[in-house]
Amino acid sequence: MKNDNVDKLFREKLDQITGLPEDVEWNEEKGWMQYQKQFHSRATQFKKITISLLSVAAMFAIVIFALNLLLFSKNKTVIVENHTNEVKQLILSDGNTVWLNKNSSIEYPSKLNTRTFEMEISGEVFIEINNLKSERYIVKVNNAIVISENESSFNIKAYPTNENIDIAVTTGLIKVFEGANTSGLALLVKQGNYCSVHKSQKLIYASTNTNANYQAWKTGRLVFEDQPIATVTDVLSEYYNTPIELLDKSIAYCMFSGSFEKSTIDKILTKIETDLNLKVIQTNTKITISGRGCL
């Protein structure tokens, strides 16, 4: 009930009071003044208390909202996917650079963390760390964890259909762990070496990197120096996504050399035909190479 309605009702009740004893020093006006003093004083006090409580509640709500916003902001990640046939270059939130091959993705924090900078990748990604704004850089990929604490650059190939996770180090030094536990022993892989982590068997091993074309997808440059045609065709088949079959097994031992910069597969096949006196036939589904061999 509103205050003015209460006042009106109380005033009507006062007017109805009659027959008071003569020695009683009280009348309608005194009763009205006492009512005004008591009722409105308490109402004002109640109003102040209510406003104070509402203010505290509002402040509490604002603090909760701010904390949630801060927590959400800290945990927010950026996901970038590359579903094109082109290489995608990306500058991370800490200023470092990554390149994504086709059908690859990366997830990383939207804000810099000076302690750790965590990334999760799928497919094939080249990571270049030259801005050491965080103490540790952690890359998670399937059942492997890569940690870099210094300037480094490395290529990770981990497509879901591949049984191995292949990691080649271009510069610097990285630590590689099999599984999610980083408190155990780490495999140190330095510049010029590579390691492979087997997914199902949970094995990890390292060796010298003899594949000069592991960055071909990124650079567009293919280099072959006295390599067997069997190796050359494996590289070409993967790079151009085209099956290549050797009709005569003796062809596999023919040695081939050549350097190609963002070249078409036709140009490379023509050189193979000319240099090794072989026959190349292309169809809509595959490429076949035949000849008498080079023994």
C-alpha cells in the first residue's frame, strides 16, 4: 500500500475517535503529529537501508561479472583452420609466426602469457619462435608434446591419417615428450635433426634429417641431389597429390638431380624423361613411368 493511502486511512480512524476522558491530554492533531513522526521516519530509514542493500547487491553483481569476464578473457583461444590449397601464414598473439599447410589447424591463446604459451595443432605446421615473450612454448599434437625455451623453428607433420608424428628442427633445440606427461624424460632434438613419434605403439626416436624437401610445402622449392627415382616420385606424389607408379622396378634405382622453384609437375617429369631416357604417361587418375632402367 502506498504511503498516501496509509495516511488517509489513519486520518479517517483518528476522526472517528470520540468520548475521550477529560484528563487525557491527547487529541486528533497530537495523534496525527506522532504518527507522522514515527511512521515516516521509519519509512525513510527503511528506504535508506533498501537503497544501501540494492547498491551492495549491484556492486557484487558487477564484481562477479568483471571476474567472469576476466576469466573468460584469459581462457579465450583463437582457432585458425586452413581448408584451401594455399599456404596460410599467421602472426600469433605473441608476435611469432606460423605457417599452415592445407587441411591444417592451430589453436592458441588470444592474449600473451609470460609464463607459458600453449598451442595445439593438427595437420602440418611450421613454427618460428624468435620473440621470446614467454618462458616456455608448448605445442600439443596428438600423443606428443613439444617444448621450446629458446629461439627455434621446426616443422610438425601430424595429419590424423598418418601413423607417425614427424618433427624436423630447422634452428635451435626442442624437447619432445611422448604422451601428456612432461615430467618424465624428454628427447632433445637439435638443429638439423628430426624425430618421429609413433601414435599407436607410443614409440619415439630421432635421427639426422636427410629430407631436403620437408619444407617444400611452405617454400615451394624442391631439391633432388643424386636421389633414387623411387624417392623422387614419393616426394612428387605427396607434393602434387598425384599417384605415381613405376612400371619397371629397376627404374627405382635410377639416380636423379634437379632443383625446382614453384614449378609444375609437368616440367619436372619432362626433365626426368630427358635425363634418364624414361617414358612418362599421365592420365586423369595417376602417372606411370616406364623404361629400360639405368643399371
